[in-house]
Amino acid sequence: MSKQYLTTHTIDKAHITDIFALAVTSNQILSASGSSAIRIYSTTEPDFPLAQVLEKAHKLGCHHLVTSKNGQVAASVGFGGEVNVWGIKDGQWVAEGMIVDGNKAGEVWAIALSEDGQYLASTSFDGRVNVWDNVAGRAKIREFETKGSFGMAIDLSVDGRFTASGHENGSVYIFNNDTGRLLHSLPGSGHDPWNISKSANRQ
């Protein structure tokens, strides 16, 4: 027996072009598209009003956008390769800095944040998986190599100790960020993993 769901609300014309990424906090929806701005809508009011616009966040548009589970940190990746880190200050999102690593288009693709936003992990077009520490000046603390397949999905464990990545060849890799070693790999299933997620208790 199928279930029916009712739409709570529809935000018409949220962006002027294709929406590529959404991220949520306990009271907001962040959205990114082929336009340069990131738009933020409040979920505390019934009409979901526009609460903030981050103008010129990414000149060529944004393809990935994530928030930390505590709702205090966000990160976004632009089609030009730039990675921006955002934080909450006095109830508004403000730019906290960028991941500066000579990134070119495609070198940072999917991204994930740890629960407190300290760690940011990313995949790349050539299979590399990187982890940065946002507290330590956004320094790169790990760079993992896989078999060179496009990294399409990534997630971090709640405590930031483990990174899991999904690749175009169907493989999933799990890394230990403490030791810098591959913990486990799951061979390709023949299907691209478009999303990947780790359980809260790491089981």
C-alpha cells in the first residue's frame, strides 16, 4: 500500500536558473544554482521567506553545498573550482575563508562537513579524497589516493575520524583520518553512487 505525502510549501522561482544543491539547518534552507548567489530561506515562518542572499558567492555558479549538523558552518563549491567556508555570526551567514589549494575546476567536487564543521572532506575528478581542518587555518590534513575514478559522493563520520567516498566506477572507500590509511573498500557494483552517508554511531 503506497503512502501519500502532502507538500508543506513550494518556493516558486527560488532561483533564476537550475538548482544544483540544497543544504538545511534546523531553521533554514540554503540553495545554490548556476547563478552566482546562494539564497537562504527561513523555515520558521509558514511562507518560508527569503532570509538572506549571499551575493557573488561563486562567479560561475555553485554545484555542491553542505552544512554541518550543528548548523553553524556551511561550505560551497563553485564551477570555477573555488571552495568557500561560511559561518553564522549574529544570526547571519558570513564568509569565513576559502580552501586555497590551487584548485581548478573539477579538482573539488562533492564535499562533506563533520558535525561541528571542523573538518571538510572533498572528492575530485581524478579519484583523490582530501580532508581539511577549518579550525587550523583550513590546512589540508589528509590526501587519500584511490584508483583514479571520479569521486561523486562523500561523507564524514560525526566525530570526523572516518571519511567514506563513492566513485564513478561503483566503488566505495572508507578511510581512517587518524591513521591516514584505507580502512575498507567495497568493490564496484556497476552503478555510480550518487550519494553516500555514514551512520551516527559509525556502525
